[in-house]
Amino acid sequence: MKYLLFSILPFFSFSALSSDMERVQANLASDFSNCSSYFLLMSQALVASGQDGSLYEQSSINSFRFASELSNEKVSAARVKLAYKEMYNELDTNWSNSAILIEKYSDLCVELLENPEKRLEYWSRKY
């Protein structure tokens, strides 16, 4: 997945590469940014409860890296920051409310890292 952007090119005909590809790419980058925030918050929740959050922390790093490859680091960092604030507010600043985020983001984010092509297909069908 190091070159995620190049792996998505075959899904588009060359005539549709322009704006449709840009929208798909932007949405996929946004998904990775959101998941980076989700994994970071879950890592912090585990650490706050005395558990090891390193797996979630690594997933956050990987998600951010993929978001940056699809967009750029500055835009990805801004998206992560905004998503983090929104998700943290959903927790009502209480780590014990992490089930709210798990229900909302867990399946999507785990699948996004394990099988990004499926999410790519989802966004490709939208355009």
C-alpha cells in the first residue's frame, strides 16, 4: 500500500481521470484522515485506562500516511485536527464514552486499512 494512489489508477478509464478521480481521491484521503483521528483517540483511551494503545497508535500513523499520499501532509493534518476535535466532543470529554466512536468508526476504519480497494470502489461508484 506504499503507493496507494498508483494502485487506484486502474479503476478509472483515462477519459474519467480528471475531476472524478480527484473527487474519489479527496474522499478517500478524508476517510483516512478521519480514521487517523479515530485510531489516535482509541489509543489514548486505552492508555488512559492503563492498557497498551500501540496498535491503535500505529494504525493512526498508517492512516495519516495514506491520507498524505492521497492529498498532502498539510491538508491531511488539518483534516485530522478537525476530526479529532469533533470526535473528542462526541465523547463528551469522557474516555468511558468511547463506545460512541467505536460504533460509528470501528468497522469502516479497520476495513479501510485492511482493504482500501473496497472503499475506493465505494467512492468510485458515487461518481
